[in-house]
Amino acid sequence: EKNNLLLVGGPGTNLLTQEINEHLPIKFIMQSSEQGFLLGGLSSKNTGHIYTSDVSGVIAKIVNPWDTSKRIIVLAGNKAVGTKACVIALTNFWKTTLHKYHGEDTFAVAIQGFDLDGDGKVDSVEVRE
């Protein structure tokens, strides 16, 4: 926890993502339940938008709350396909995904995945904010 971190996966699958969720500019809505947590999508601090689609996700960079000299990068979706959309956004569509990033310590974009060729797999993304 005292290093730069790259976290892949939402709070349902990645406990460190769950730990830093409250620090994310676009964070997961988590409600306690008897079974653990219920995930209700993503909520943006800046716009107030809620993203509930399975193929929605967040790509974020924040200051590491355990060591402020370090940074954490998060790629996480509402479901596994949302996380996959984030990976595709950074690998295949990085210019669009990062066009508003200028080296800030805190940065986040909401990603929406699309299946343009109809094969049931995410193959394109849109940056929602």
C-alpha cells in the first residue's frame, strides 16, 4: 500500500479498490447488506451523474491515501465487462480517453463500452465525462 499501484477490477472483486473507493472522483455506490455490499453503479462527484450500465467503468488516478508521494491508477467497471471496457479504452482508444489529462494528481473519466460488431463483446468505448 506504500507504492504506486495499478488496481484492476471494481470493489466487488478487488479489496484495494474497495478501500480507496471513497477517494475516487467517480466512485462506486456501495450499500451494506447482510450479504456484504450491494453495488449500485458509479457516481460522479463533479457532475452528479450515475452510471449503472454493466459496461460502464471508471479510469482514475488519485494520490495514494497511505503515502501521498505515491499515486494509484484504477481501471474498474460495474461488472467484468465494464472493467474490460476500461482496459480497451486505455489500450485502443487512449488518445480519446486521456485527451483531458494534463498530468494532474487527480483525474477520472467515466467509460461506456459498446459492442459495435454485434459479437457480444465490447469493442468500442465512449468517454462520458
